[in-house]
Amino acid sequence: MELSNIISNVMQIPKAKIGNISVLKKGMTNQSFLFSYENEQYILRIPGVGTEVLLDRKYEAEVYSLLENKGICDHIIYFDADTGYKISKYYRNAYVCDPQKEDDVKRCMVFLRNFHQKKFYVSHVFDLWERINYYESLWTEKTIYADYEAVKRGVFQLRDYITVDKSEFCLCHIDAVPDNFLFVGNNIHLIDWEYAGMQDPHVDIAMFGIYSFYNREQIDNLIDFYFQGKCSDAVRLKIYCYVAICGLLWSNWCEYKRMCGVEFGEYAFRQYQYAKDYLKTVEAEVEKRKIQINE
């Protein structure tokens, strides 16, 4: 179905009054189009290849229903939990976070911390371990990474260093990356909640860092921004673990998309590399602490 028909059907407006349809962005999960109607602009989101098996849109609908009118997320005009079609308001003169601008990043971490402290609850959990295995189960061919089994085994052993009670879980964005922090005047709207679910809020910090291709120093700075310089060594180690875990998670996701014919190039490679590198980082930190204790 052509875009104007989709927009006309879901908004119940005359097709002739829909104008200026253009590609806004081609995201990793979806494709977005900008269009106008009666001097207002809107964004139509259409799910990408293979998305139907990656996401449960009913979960996304639950999140948007919870956050409606709270000034936190994008302004939804229409949402179809069956097709994943979404129409939202377009904010003129808005811009997304630049992960290389310290002031932008600080604002995002303040927003994220304040959001987590609200302790919103939904009925579903985003289980990192289950999702890693699930994305792998979707593969139709062998992975391109020869050492995958060893890396996965190492990542799953990081469970031993993650001390968090599920009572500490809250609604997390999961895909809390710079591109999803939309600066609108003095406000921030966190958009695209399709992966959101209950999880340890510190996962969102790791997600921001790995999408930004941050190095160790930048990830430490990110943690300090979120915790206002008061992060314990134990929590910092846990976030390093999440960097490795989330790297493998998105690497497995990228491998599935690759097998669907959609390539993500450097992003895919860097996510797998985060899994490998931060396995070593955690091991080194644990060994260092053992030495300190013995001394």
C-alpha cells in the first residue's frame, strides 16, 4: 500500500489533503516518513524487514499508554499494535543529542536518572539473557564470528558479577541511545520505546555508551554524569558487565538482520567487539580488586 493510502486510512483524512511526503530517516529497526496535513507536520513510522519477530508491539503500546501526557516521550497521534504503524507529532527546530558534546550528554543523563527515579511499572521484562538466546535462535546460517561460542560463554559468566534485585527494576528504555533523545526547546523527549521493559536502570547507561562507540574513559565519564560523581566501584563494575552483555545482544540482533539481507557494517562489528573487550575489562578489574584485598 502506498504511503498516502496508509496515512489516509489511519488518520481518517482525505488523501488529497496529505502533502510533502518525504523520507525522514531510515533507522535500524524502522523507516520514518515526514508528511504534512493542514499546516502541521507528522512522522509516519513503518516497521523494517524482520521486525515482526523482533518486537511485541503490544508491549510498546502498553508503554506509550503509561507515558501518555507525562511530557516524557514523543506525542503519539496513532498507534497500531498489530502492524507497528505509528504516527507522531513532528517537532520543528528540534535536534537529537550529539554524543560528542558534553553538555548534551549531561542533559541526557540527568533526564535518564530522573526518569528512572519515577519507578514506572509495566507488565513485561526485557530479559537480556533470554533476548541474546532468542536473537540467536532466529539465525538461518552460521555466524561470521569464529570465536562466538567462547565469547558467549564468557558473557554469560558475567551473571556472577551482577548483583541486582528485581525489586530494583523499573521501566527502562533499553534503546536509550543519543539519537532517541530529542531536544525540544528546554525540554527533552525520549522517543522510540519499542524495546522498553522492566530492567535494571543501569542497563540504559551502557546502551547509550555502546551506541556512541565510547571508549573506556568516555564510558566512565558517562557513568559519572549519571551518578553525579558518586558511583560505587561495584555498580561501575556492573555497568562494565552490561556493556559486554548489551554488545553481544545487539551483535546477535545484527546477525539476524544480516541474514535478512540488512547490513549494519561498523555498528555490528563494534557491538561484538564491546562484548569481547569488556569481558577482558571485567576480568582485569576483578583481578585488580583481588590483589588489593590481599595486600
